[in-house]
Amino acid sequence: MIQKGSKVRHSDPEIDDAAGVMIVFQIANGFALCGYPDRQGQELQNYAVADLVLISGSFSSKSR
């Protein structure tokens, strides 16, 4: 199940090539706000949760 902190990729290969592995920062109304914790200043993107593929592991600021 995709939730806040999940590592995800996009199911569309073209978008996945450009976006790569992202972290889910927020989920609301079937959409996930995704971005990169190590790329400050880069714009966050909204994707439909149904279009995302969960990859193992998750990111948590508490684990740092």
C-alpha cells in the first residue's frame, strides 16, 4: 500500500525515465504529492496513486 514516506516509481516508462524514484510526501483525494528529499528547491509533482508503483523500503526523516 502506498502511503506517506513510500518510495515509488511511475508506471508510465516515459515519466519514470524522467522522474525516477520519488518519495511520497502527502496523499489526498487519490493523488500523491511526490518529490526528492535530497533535491531541495526542485518542484514537487502530483500523480494519481493508481499510476504509481511501490518499491520496497520507505524514507523517514526520523531514521536519519
